[in-house]
Amino acid sequence: MFTANKGRLAAVAAVAVGAVVALAGCASGDPLDSGNTDEGSATLVIGSQDYYSNEIIAEIYAQALEENGFTVERDFKIGQREVYLPEIESGAIDVFPEYTGSLLQALNADAAGGTADETFEQLKDQLPDGLNVLDMAEATDQNSWTVTQAFADKYSLTDIASLTNVTEPITVGGPSELETRPYGPTTLTEKYGIPIAGFTPIEDGGGPLTIKALVDNAIQITNVYTASPNIKSDNLVALDDPDGLFFADNVVPLVSDKVDAKAGEVLNAVSAALTAEDLVSLNSESVNDELSAEKIATAWLEQAKLF
């Protein structure tokens, strides 16, 4: 088992580290060239959200593991966290690209949050038995409350609290799960006194339907990830969050006990290479260039010299 959790199974971890070092000593210049896995090793099931950016990262994980001799099965586009997290906890999925802060809030709505490192440490303490997180990436896909530039200019909006400047009904739009999340519309009203006129469910994970509704003023605010290329291309504004309503959301592999030291080394190499700028570019290739997750992942792994 390869795990980032502190204080858990230290003796096994020491053996795993030794195995990684031994493998590294036999490896070539490729950081992922650790040889073939043992025959008959279990298939690793890789999952993803029903969100193009998450699917790209999952495909990167899958191809990197396959390149290093692992057999993988893809179970992509499962849905939102409320749907896929029980599948991970049941052992049906072995590797899933997650986001530190959002996962922490899903596991503990009263978590304190803080810096990226503090959020990561809290997350490790909240994981159910049988699940672990590996190294987090620099890359983030931060939640944000987002409006159009025109709406921001009209009411001098700069941060979330400034939404109290708005004098017209505010309709929130987004996936149905957003309505009950810790940073959702209820929190906007309870924490900041912002009146919300209604909630419009739009089930495309911040995709083109959500963006169109925002640009057309059918909704006035939505939850868009900061790595979305639409923020720039559609002239949107992610409102500042000085109170830390949204936690740091670094990309991190969430894994089962079936992910051993060698697989963990492969996934950690991906995390070490994946930057925030990379993630925006990958998302742009999906949204603007309409490339498949498979092609995007292959090109990135080659560029990162992980193939």
C-alpha cells in the first residue's frame, strides 16, 4: 500500500519505500520506467467525474499506469461527488482524481480549511478506512462564485460579499448538488445577507449550458472552476474569496489499498509534473479545440516526458 497518511502502518510504509528505492535504482532515465508488473496483478479501476477536466486527469492517470505495465479499467463520467464517492468507498473504484478542499468539505462540512498544505493534512485525517491520498499537484481547479463582467461592472462587484450591492433578483444556477453544498446559496444568504431569488439546476458541471445561461442572464451567478477557459473566453469574473469560503483545491489522486508502491510512484510523478498553467491549457484543448481526453492526455504525457 502506498499512502500519504501520517502515522498509519509505518512498518508497511517503510517496506514500500524500500521497494520504490530498489526499483528506482534499476530504472532508466524515464521516471516512470519501473518495469512490468507481476503477472496476474489486479486490474486498477480508474474513475472520473462527469466533468471534462476531471476526465482528462483520469485519462492521464490511466495512460501513465498502462505505460508502466499496469492493467486498468476506465469508469469515467460517473457524475458528481454525491454519486461516485460511495462507489470509491465500496472498493468499486481504485484511483480517482480528486480536489483537496472540495473532498475535505464533502467528508467534513465543519472542516477548518486554511492553506493548501493545511487543507491537505486535514483531508488525510478525514479519509474513510481503505482510502488514501497520494501527493497533491500544484495544479488547482478552484471553486469560485462567478458572474459576467457586465454584471460585475453594473454593481461594482469585486468579492463575494459585494453581491449585497445587487438590487435585482439573483438567481443561482448550477448542478443540483450545488444547492446544498457548504458554500452554496444558503451560505450566501446566511453568511453575507445576500438575497437569492431562486435556484436553476443545470446539470453539465459548469459546462456550455451553464455558461450560456450566465451570459444570457438567465442566471446571474454560478459556481465555475477557476481552471475553466470560459472565464477568459466568455468575459467572466471569478469573485474574490477573502473569507476562504472555498477551500484550496489542489488535484490529488484518491486511491484504494489496491494501489501499491509502484503504482503510487507512477501517480506521484504525474502530480509532480502537473501545473496550474497545464490544467488551464488542457481544459482549453477540450473546450476550444474539441480534442478527446485520450489525445490530450497522450500529448501532455509526452510533453512532460512521462512517456
